[in-house]
Amino acid sequence: MLNALSIDVEDWYHPELVREHVDLAQAERRVQQATAPILELLERHGVRATFFIVGEVAQAAPELVREIARRGHEIGCHSMSHRTLHELGPEAFRAELVAYGAAMARLGVGEISGFRAPTFSLDQRSAWAIPILAELGYRYDSSIFPLRNPVYGVSGAPLAPYRIGARDVSRADADGALCEFPMSVWQAGPLRVPVSGGFYLRALPWPLLRGLLGRINAAGRPFVIYMHPWEADAGTPRQGGLSLLARWITYVNIESTLSKVERLLQRFAFGPLRDALAARQGQSV
């Protein structure tokens, strides 16, 4: 079964837990050097992935975008500014998507089909984003986290890819404007355990992560893994001012991220989201 591998290309200061504590005018940009070992790892294993790139990053490091595209990876949109959908609102969101498309066209990037909202901020309150994405030519989204925590998530949303519409993002809609590839969770009865990536990828012990992902495939569902370049960078600055919990969530096991991803590449089949969706649906996305 073909699973999806995705990299959310943002810098170390973009996450919400960190951003409010950083003087952005003075922040060191590390995204280019942080992404390089990920590209090398994927090249070594002959794997292509989807790189959801923040527009600000693309503007600051155009050569990185060109290198990602040159290596045959899919490029998706991770917003222009890494502000959440709730922060933006419909008008600013539309303006960001238009600006993003123009910026990528200047870099020679072709059609962009996929979107991932910063901080998984697509939920019922921001469902207005779905028709805007469809209108501007997007074909799929990968922003729904099918469980609820204090920061994000949609309780009860489907676990497998589904058609999503603005009326109710927690239910499959045959007439939905987009295909949704939700973040992967393992379910046992009423319990849903997140295993998709990011903090969960770093915090879960390898035997547990491997076993839960294997069970998702055994249930007939592809899973999606996501990671950020700063999670694979030993030089990621440890920002002061964070609570102990926020610091742990942000930085735990950073030193082992790449080795864990390599073990995943050795055990499971991966491709870009568009390919994993097409393999499941039997048609292009």
C-alpha cells in the first residue's frame, strides 16, 4: 500500500508555540540547511514526497524551491505567512493563495494541487476555506486532524481519505469540493491515538509507532507522515520563554527524527500525497 510522506517547509520560528517569543527581525533563517539532509535521505531511498512550502520561505529561499522541484517532489501550499485560517479570515486567505500562486509561477513551479493549513487550522469554523481552495484550482487538502486536542482537530472526522465540503467537515460529502487526506490516527474503540508525525513521530517509541502504522495499513487505509525541517536540524535554536510543556512538545527527540524517518522508509512504501490519493481512488488527483 502506498502511504504519503510530507514535509511542511517552514522555519524554526514559524510554529505557534514559538512564534510569539521570537523577534522575527533578528531570527536566524535555517530552513535551507535544515531541509538539505531530508532531501539527501529521500534521494538515497529513491522516495518522492510532498513538500508543503510556506510562501515566505519560498520568497526568501527560491533556490530551495527549485531544488525540491528539480528532484521530482510534489510542491503543495502551506500558506503564505503561516498564520492560521482563523487569524486570516476569508479575504486575507484568498489574497494569500493568489499571492502564493504568483510567487510559485515566478519560480517556474507548475500547478499546485494540494494545501495544508498551518497548525491544522481547517475545522468547521474555517470551512469557508474549502470553496476558496476549490475555486483557485486546488484539488485536495491535508489539514484535518480527526481528533480534538486543545489546539486543533475535528472530533469524529473520517480516518481514511474522503470528499470534504463546507457544510460539515467531519463527514464525507459525495459532492465535496476537495479530496481530504486526514492526519493519521489509530483507533481502538472510542480511543484515537495520533501517529501522523511532528511531535507524535518524535515522541512515540519506534516499536509502538511501527506497530500502529502497520495496523492502519492492515485496516486498508494509507497513512500520512508529516515532518518539519527544523525537526531534523540539530542546530535548531532552543527558544527561551516557552513553558516546560511547550518546550518538551517542540524539541523532544529532535536528534532522532531523521533516523526514525529512515526506518519508516525502509519498512513502508511512500510517495507524494497526490500519488497516494490516486492509488487509492484509481484516478488522478
